[in-house]
Amino acid sequence: MTQSTFHVAIIMDGNGRWALARGRPREWGHRRGAEAVRRVVEAAPGLGIRTLTLYAFSSDNWLRPAREVTLVMRLLQRYLRRECEELSENGVRLRVVGRRDRLPPEVVAAIDHAESATASRARMTLRLAIDYSSRYALLEAVRTAARAGTSDVQRADVAELLGQAVHSDGPSPDVDLMIRTGGEQRLSDFLLWECAYAELHFTPTMWPDFTAEDLASALQEFAGRERRFGTVALAG
Ligand code: FPP
């Protein structure tokens, strides 16, 4: 891992439970979750993160009640429209990864706008995963290779095809640290290929309560881990 590729991914879990515990509807938790997104995105470049991927809406989230889906889509659209300028000022390039063929047209338009408005920024890449499924991306990659009749598929080809399947502008760097808030300990179809050697960090903190300090302490804990990538510790 070098500073130039340091990739953190976050599964932002716990919005619904956070709200219900306060006697409010789940949607309230998502609104407060959007504020946590702002805090974390603002702090991330200063903490040395070069790529930050946030799981905003999984392909399985379409199965939630229509009212909740509509609210999350609206929050995403608003975020993409309103935060563009600030992201740009902070040197953040925004990319959305996932399927686009099932999103409301106004969300797709907001994505196009935000991606082009921040395209030249290079301090950090923020990737929002929307209608994202890692298995879908892998299936699409396999299908594309099969259609092309390519039998000699290399690792770099898979990474490239995965990028194409989710509208990324190139292959994703490997994830160095995967954080999941909300107390659950699973990957939920997120970046399965990219997490081959990711370190995992699970915290009981619900996403709306997650702060820049929580992110900094997760990174500090990560810095103390020994990453061996399948080999043995090197002496000296
Ligand atoms: C998981 O909490 C969260 C989601 C499925 C949606 C994530 C959305 C946001 C953080 C807000 C909008 C995002 C942006 C980028 C502005 P959950 O509902 O599964 O919580 P639960 O496990 O407590 O039910």
C-alpha cells in the first residue's frame, strides 16, 4: 500500500435502527446518515485516503418499502446536486459505481452532472456505490469475456471488466481497509474481488453517529496491523 492508492471502503449500516431507537421513522436515520457522509468525505483526504468508496444503495435494497427507496434516491440526488461545488473545492473527484439502467432519470442526470463537474479533481476519488452488486459486476465481467471469446483472461482483465460493468472509469484499486458500522459483520455483496486482501474493521457505532474521529481511529488501528498478503512476515 502506498499513500497514492490508499483505498478505504465503508458499509454505512445502522441508519434505520438508529432512528427507530429514537422513536423516529427509518427515513430520519437516512437523512442523518447523509450528514455523516458529509463529515466523513470532508475529513477523508486530510487523513491520507486517496479512494473512498461508500455503499449508498445495494442492488438488494430495491426490495425495501417503496417509501424508503424513494427517500434514499431523493437524498442521493440532492447530495449529488448540492455537494458538487464543495467536493470540487476540496479536490474530490466523484464517481458513481453500479448499475444505471434502473435508476430514476433525475438521479442519472445528477450523476452525470456531478461526475463531469468534478472530473479534473485529483486529491481524492469518492466513489458512491448506487444500485451496486459485486456478484452482478462479476457476472457481467464473465459474460463480456465469454462474448469476446477470450479464454486467456488475466487478473488485470477482470479488474478492467469489473470497472466497465459498474460504469467506473477504470479498474478499482484494491481495498486496503473495509469499515462496516452498525454492529453486523459481513460484506453484503460489496467489492468482493477488490477486498481480496482488505483488512476488516467492524464497529457497533451506528452510521449517523460515525464521526471524522471514528474514521481517524479506524485508520490508526489499521496502521498497526501486519499485512502479509499470503506470505510470511519479513525479518528485520
Ligand atoms: C444502511 O442502513 C443504509 C442504507 C441502506 C442507505 C445508506 C444511505 C445513506 C447513508 C444516506 C444517503 C447517502 C448519501 C451518499 C447522501 P440500514 O437502513 O440498513 O440500517 P439498519 O440496518 O439499522 O436497518
